[in-house]
Amino acid sequence: MSLNESSDRNRPADSLQPPGVAIVGEINPDIILEGLPRDLAEGRELLASSCTLTLGGSSAILAHNLALLGTAVTFSARVGDDGFADMCLRELVRAGVNLDRVVRASGGSGTGVTVILPLAETRRILTFPGAMFELCLADLDLDFIARAAHFHLSSLFLHRKLFPDIPWLFQQMKLRGLTTSLDTNDDPEDRWQGVVEHILPNVDILFATEEELRGIAGVEQAEAFIAPRVPLLVVKRGARGASAFFAGRRYDSPALRLHAVDAVGAGDTFDAGFLHRWLRRAPLEQCLAYGNVAGGLSVTRAGGTAAFRDLAHRQSFFERHWQGGVLAPWR
């Protein structure tokens, strides 16, 4: 199956329509090693109890799961010409994501990779950026991106070469009539520079965890500081659900009560669920609830996309937890 072909078995019907969301971001595999001790002893060989190799990258997980929810998605990124890229692109194609503008570079650092070590109450994330750091403005076809109704960018601080042009990129998308959203994800250098001053003025929806929001704001009362600076602020609170701040009001939605197999990609999948409903002009309460259901589905399998790839599991989960446009009772 070529890069521009897709399987009818998994491809949502409306992905054949003009793209709904254009995503610029990173594509890389995740290697998830389970069962390692919290304290990693130096000079010792430590044994994991399981290993999962799967599609990773916040942007790619969002794109994959958003497409399988039924929203048409285009993806712009830079990857290496290697086996890691082959695996990731194959999974995105199967989900129905349009990869016409993904750049495969034979030179450079190759496709990046992330190693995730889930621990009892936290996790360690180790990333080799590779092509993530090398994506630049010349890799992007702005006319192609602007065919979409909505523009989204994730992993702001992993786009080191593109970073100086990101404020201009958001401005251009707004000038071309697109709505926009941003999920900064973590800043590995913990500096959080330029978001409030240069990027937020052209962002319609900001997605962030509570910790990320404190980094962006630089103050403890982060929600009060950021909410007036962006039309819609969506705060992801993990097991405590999510909140939205719009026009001076706060909206809250609880998370599902589930046994979490793996939380990798749950926040990115929440974004996918939220955008899927928001683009259809659903009420904010419904967007939050749908995001929580999507994120809940994500944690039922290892990796950020495995639960979505299983069509029967996906359909069964939504039938149990999403009834008539409202959140089903907790089970």
C-alpha cells in the first residue's frame, strides 16, 4: 500500500471530503518498556517485563485518532528515510490521514524515537528528536495547509528549527480564515519562552495540562492569567477530568472511572475527541465529555493508538460511554 492510498476497512467515510484539520507536528515511534524499577541503577542490566513498539509523537497520535473518529486530517511533518518512518507512516495511512506533504529526508538525523518507562506513579520519557528538530518552514506547503478549516500544532518545543517561524505561521493561518489550536506539550528545557507574547494572539484554542499551563504562564495562578489571553482555554487534569474557560465562564467534565492500562497519548487523544466535536459546533460541555471518552478509550490499551485501531473495541467503548450526545453513566 503506497503512502497516498488507504484501507477502506479503517478509513472514515468523510475523510474523502476536503480536509477538516491540518496538523503540523512530529512523527516518531514510541518504545514502551514496562516493569522497570523506579530507581535505575547505574552499570546494571535491568530487565523490562514487556516492550511495545508503536506509533508515537503527540501530533501523530492526535492525527491518527482524530481521523478514526471521522474527521478528515492532513499532516505535515519531516521524517527520515528509514524503517522507523516506514512503520509510523503505514499506521497513519491505515487510519486515513493524508500524508501528501510529509517530507522524507535521506540526509539529516533520521526519524526520532521516544523511549517511555511507565513507573508506579509517574513515568520517564527519553526522546531522540532527530527529524523533529529539522522541520523548517520550507518543508511546509502553506496553500495546502490552508485548504483545511482548522490548523493545529503540537509539541511546540520539539520544533527547534521551525520555532522562530511558528508565530508567523499561526498568523498566516488566521489571515487565511482558519481557526487554530495549540498544544505546547512539555518544554524539555523548562523555559517556556514566547508562547504568551508571540503565539497566543493567533490561537483560538489552547490545550494544556495544569503543569504545562503553569510553565506557560510563569505564575502559580496560571488559569486566571492565561484564560483572558486566549478565546478558549482547555485544561487537562488527568483522572480529574478537564475544564474549559470561555467568555468568562468555566466548564468542567469528569473523567471516566477506568482501569488505565497505559496513559501514553491520553492527552493527545483528548484533544482529538474535543476537536472532533468542536468542529461540529457542539456545546462546550459535550466537547469536554467527548474528549474524556476518547482519552478514556486510549488508556485501555498500551500505546496511544492501539485502542483506536481495534474497530470492535472502539465501537463497543463508545456505545457504552457515549449515549445520545451525553456522557453515559460511570460503569
